[in-house]
Amino acid sequence: MSNKPAALITGSARGIGLGIAVELAKNGYNIAGNDIVFGMENKEESVNNAREKIENLGAYFLPVPGDISSLEEHEKILELVLDKFLKIDLLVNNAGVAPLQRLDILESTSESYDRVMSINARGPFFLTQKIANQMIKQVKENPDVKPAIVFISSFSAYISSPSRPEYCISKAAVSITAKMYADRLAEYGINVYEVRPGIIQTDMTAKVKDKYDKLISEGLVPQKRWGFPEDIGKAVASLARGDFSFSTGMIVEISGGMNIEHL
């Protein structure tokens, strides 16, 4: 195994996670790609699709099956990565889901709330806890290493969308989680960042494509286009390279200017 840095990316089979994996591979990382969708029988929807793309870039790809909402699986995920790479240089908390059904906040269900929060917020919180402790061991063994952690949140962390309240709440939770880990891990030189995607063209947004096409054309996004997974991947790669090494806790919004307040 090469001495390349190793990145663990959750939800890496497609969409934003795959975009991140590709850009990190281009920047010299080996990839441990986690996803709940796993198996050759469904290649186009599994991490095996990601493996082919990553290996074509000259990087090693380790498929890591596991449901991050199941805390019992976190140890297995960590062990698989360490068995292959002996270390984790970068954790990207990307895995996330939208509600199965968009319901008004006056009608949303506890079942949907619990599902979304478990995957989007609770899982990353505790997976990061486990990986951070491993990173601290690595730093103590070699003070020259600089591991990092990236949380993928959303512009929904601060913009109200009453038709999917559980999603917005989960991403707000991710945002404060990133800040707290940045605070706690600073003493070890482990930088933590939050990347906030805007409207990104993925399977998650495919069902509302017509709605967002209209909103974008009407000026919702100042740069007047959809975002793409590679836009997020390039931001994560920049953070991973250490381009913002004196900026732990930084929020990077990749939304085409949706964060601009204007009249």
C-alpha cells in the first residue's frame, strides 16, 4: 500500500460523496468509501461504481459497507480502514437523507424525524467521536501529521423550509456539531470544517428538479445554475490540502451566492 493519505468518506456511492471521492483521488488520496448500498448485484447504485472511477484515477479504493446510523457498526468501519491503510488522515461526514415524504411542519411525523436525525446528525456525531480519538492517537505518535475532518451540511442549516423541517433541523445540528469538534480538537492540530452545499444536482434533488429549475431561473441562485457534486469535491479537496490551515471551524458555502442578502 502506498504512503498516500487516506480519506474515509461516508455516503460515497453517488452524488456529492462520489464527487468528493473523485476530487480527493485527483489530489493524491486513497479512498475508503462507505455506503449502506453495497454489492456487485447493484453496481450502479453501490460503492462498486465509485471504486471503478477512483481506481481509474490511480488511487486505491476500499469499499467500506456500513450504516452510520447504527452506532454498533462504527467500530467495524474504523477497523476496516485501519486494517488496510493503518491510519485515517481525513474524515468526510457526507452521508445523509431527505425525508421519504415532504410534509408540512404541521403534519410531519415522529417516525420521519427520528429517521432523518439518526442518519444525518446522530450518526455523524458518534462516528466523528470514534474517528477523532483515532486521529488523536496518530497525532500523539507523530506530531507532524495533520488529520482533518469535514462535515457536509447544507444551506438548509439556516434557511427555513417548512415542507421538510426534519432535514433542516438535522443540518443545523450538523453545523453546530462541526463547530464543537473544531473547538475541542484544535489543541491536537486536527482542523474541522463545515461545507454547506446549496442546490446540487443529485438523486436527492431529482424529484424536485422542475421546481428548482424555475426558482434558479427566477434568481434564487445569483450565479443562475445548479451546483454539481464536483463543486463540493473541489472545496473539500482544498480544505484537505491545507489551503486554509489557520481556519479551523470555518464554514464554506458552495451555493452560487444564495447566502448573499440583497434587496
